Amino acid sequence: MKRLSLIAILGLFVSFCAQAQTAASLSPAGRVSLPHVVPTNMPGVYAFTQPPAEFDPLTASNEELESWGYRPRPEVTEGPTAQAQWLEEVNPALQRVIPELVRRPDAFNRQLMGLELKSKLKNATAATSGNWSGYALTTATGGQPFAHVTGRWTVPTVKQAPGTCSGGWDYSSQWAGIGGFNDAFLLQAGSAANVFCDIGQSVPEYFPWIEWLPASELVIYENAKTLTLFPFAPGDYLIVTVSATNFVAGVSKSGTLSFADVTQGWTLALTFTAAALGGSEVTGKSAEWIVERTEVGGSLATLPDYVADPWFDAGATDLAAVAYAPGTPHTATAFNITMLDNSNANVSFVNLLGTNGLWFFPEGSAVK
């Protein structure tokens, strides 16, 4: 396992107290017994444990799958791609881990800032933003909220722009999320790829995280006391699904996270309340797949040169179990977003590959 280098974590107060209440009684959904979870270091956040060797996801009922933190098996009508992707997520070779979460109080992956609409594309509207690049879908008027968003991508390699060694940090994040396009309510999870450079020496850092605004980023550690990460590196293939659960009166105040580093062979599944993560709620009015320049210390950071970032799948499902993708938005409205730097020049853009593949590229001040 490796350490997370040079991350400034202010006021590190982590409670490792045993929790007497059962996880089932505190289930965010309040409707399903969860016998296969254990408390994490953060009260109100529970982790699903490794199923026994005899557990077979191919024959398990949807209720059994849910009790182990897996999403339901796709219907045959959803096609072979959906089946293959689901099998990746439930692969018993992936080792379930119990994470520890630590807040970075100065780092935020914010809601969309400075949206400006541009030209119409084939199935989307081109737009620019001060902090996001990627795709967003918004629900139709009166439509069902998005409840599940999945992304599959590789962690990019980062460096400062050629010929640049700023004496400080450049920050980027890659995430899938629910909300934040047309409101301030956002549940998201993904990877961070940051780089420090001084006197010609570069030190990159890569780590997984989860966040529910308005609270700041939570780093996912193996051991918070020693700031030790689970194995995590550029080039790793990730599968990330965030879900908003138990919608009441148009909002959800609980959720789940499934995060797999397929390359390194580990996975985790969490269930939590919004309050446990420091969040408020989500309305599910939008779903996103984003490369972002992180807000650090109250300002948007400089975006590093991340070379390229391929996403192999970007999908969302609403409460009616209708599937959406950037290239097949159906009744939703799709936006192709280009990020601007502090000089309002393009700095990161995305290309759509097929219906649900994305390829991100830096440009402008990030690469020169």
C-alpha cells in the first residue's frame, strides 16, 4: 500500500469509536435489512463486507444482491454490453475493502460555475464553464429524477504544462455525479490527479474520493492514521456508481457508492445518509461525467496537463429504470461542456465516442 503524499489536511479529527447501534437499524433507505455491513470510521457511513465464497451473483435474487451492496442484475433486454459491465462489478476476484474517510476541508468539487450556452450539436448543446468539462444530462420537465450514475474511466497521468514549474500545485478531478448542474445539490465520487512542482521536481498524487456538497472532499483511505491509500495509480481502470436512494417529495437524503479499482483488484460499497457526509440532499435533476479543476483554498485551481482521459462508459438511470447516456439522452437534455481557464480561454474539452464513450483532452494553458 502507498501513502498519499503532500496532501494538506487541516484539523484531522477521526473517530474510531465502536458504534453500538446496528447498521440495519440505521439503513438510509429505512426499508431493507442490511446484515452484511459494518461501520466505518465516519458515523452514519457503512461498508458492505465480502460475500462468502459460495455466493453466486449469477443466481442470487435481486434482494440478495442488494443485501450485499450490488445493483440488480440487468434484464436480458438491456443487451450483452450491460450484462458484461455488470459482471465486471460483481466479479468475486475483486476484494471488498473497508475504507476510512478523511475530510480535506480546503478542497471542493463544486457545482457548475459560469455556464454559457453555445451552438447546437447533433444530440446536445455545446456549452462552456469555469470549472467543468464533460457531459451533463438534465431531466425533462416533470420527468423522473436520476437515481444512479455510472462512469468507467482510467486515472490520467498529470504534469504541469510543458516548461512550467510553478512552485505550487495544479489540481484536477474526474467524477460521476448526481445534481449540481442547475442547483447546488451534488453527490459525486471519483479520482483526483494533482501535481506539485518546484525547482524542476514534480510530485504527482492520485487518490479516490467522495463528496456530498455543501461539505468538502472526503479522501478514501486504507488507514487514515498513517495517510495510507489503497493501491491507486495513473492508468488504473475505475468503475464508479453513485446512487441517490429513498426519494421523498422530490429529494433524496441518502445514497450509496460502489467504487472499484479493477486494475488493483479492490472494490468498496458504501451506504450513508447525506448528513453523514456533510451533505444536504439531491433532487436528481441532472447527471454528470466530468473532468474538473478543483476549488482549493477558495479559488479554482490551475488545471494540470492530464494528457488524455478515456471514459469507456457513461450511463445513468432514473427512478423509472429508464437508461440514459450522453449520446442517447432520450427525453433528457444533453450538454457538451468545455472548461475555461481564468483568462476565459478553452482549457479542457470532451469528445463523444459512440453513445456512451467519452474522451477528454486538455488544451490551451494546460498544455503550453
